[in-house]
Amino acid sequence: MNVILYYYFLFQVILAFGIVIVGGTVEGYGYGLSLGTKWPYTKDMPLKAKAGDPEVWHRILATLLGVDAVIMVVLIHGTLEITGLILVVLTALLGMATLYTLAGKAPSVVQGLHDILAYSTALTYLLIIYPVAGNVLELVIHNIPLYFFFAVIYMGGMTTGERGYQKAIGYFKIPKTKAQWIWTIHGLAVLLFLFTLILFFFTYNVALIIIGVQIIVGIIVFISVNKSASRPGFIIPMHQFFTILIVLSIVFQLSIFK
């Protein structure tokens, strides 16, 4: 891969992860249904974008990601490039469906699957420029913590989906509502992920350190959502940011002992 293509694919990786952050900003500041449930939405989009509506930018960047994905397949007919395009399309379709999840018209499982696809898309493009030890399948087949990571992502997405648009989860000792049960299972998935990282401590200790911070951030998210369900604030995109750092530290197998 020449230098120009490398940086082009690197831009796609940054864009894919950046969309995740923007999506967190959409949730954090209550813009989830600012454009309604229709796609594409064109009415007043330039004005809304200028006003700083993150949902507008979320859709613009997602569209750019899709256009770039098509260009990449045209330039290089590789398996990962084609996989990336398929994942972009599936993520976009489920992204549209999540609008109905927020509106209470679709199950929370849609949000969970959407989040898995979003991270899978970013990782696919990352693997194009960073083919783990020369073998792209090595990461998918043998990286056990990655499976638990996606379990956490799925349940985190379901938590968001079940909470819906501007709804609190509520404080509890014993889960009573469906949202509380899903949040509890999400927490258990985090603990299993944490335990897995401990088992592979010498390989993934940086990820272990970050998830320690992420657990604290997650608790703040829970408090913020219950305090201000409509606008929990900057803590939501920050939560996504640390999640991205965790998965990157797993992919690159970052360790303070190396």
C-alpha cells in the first residue's frame, strides 16, 4: 500500500471512530430525535449544522464514510475493503432503525447491534493498515478479550436503546424495570471483561488500566442520566472516547511491560 492510500485509509479509521464520538455527543445533549425518524433528512440541514446540531453532523459524517467506503472498494478489491463497505451499509441501516428505538417503536436490541457494527466497521478499516502480525484473522480468532469487549458494547447499546429518548434508568437496589435489568447485565458484562483482562494481564494491562477509569466514568454516566435524562452532557462522548481507547489498546496489545 502506497503512502497516499495509507493515509486515505487512516482517515477512514479516524472518521469511523469519530462518528462514534459524535453519536455519543448526540445522546449526551439530547439531539437523538432532533431530525425526527426520517432518513435522509434535508430540510434546514445546513442551518441546523451551522447551529451545531450534532445529529446533522452525525449523518453528514456517516454519509462521507459510506462514500469513502465505495471509493476504497473501487481502488482496491480486497476482502477487508468489501467487508468494510458491507458493514458501513448495515450500520447505516441499523442507524436509521435506532431512531425508532429512541422513539419507543423498535426494540433495544437494534441499538445494541448498531453499536457492535459501528465498532466492527472501524476495526475493519484499522486492520487494513495494521494487519496484526501479518495475519488479519489473528485478531478475530485468538483475541479472547475482544469477544468480551463486544459483549459489553452490545449491552451498553441495549442500555441506551431501552432508556430511549430522554428517559432515566432510575436508582435501584434490586432491578425492577427492563432498563434496570439491562443496565445490570451490562455491568456484569463489564466485570467479566475486566476478569478476562486480568487473566491476560501481561498482554493487555494498558486496557486493564483504562477500563478501571472507564468504570468510574460509567458510574458518572449512570448518575448523570438519572439526574438529567434529557441532557446527561459531555460525560457520554467521554464514555465513548475511553471505550475506543480500550479497544485500540487491545488491538495493539499495549503493555507497560514491553
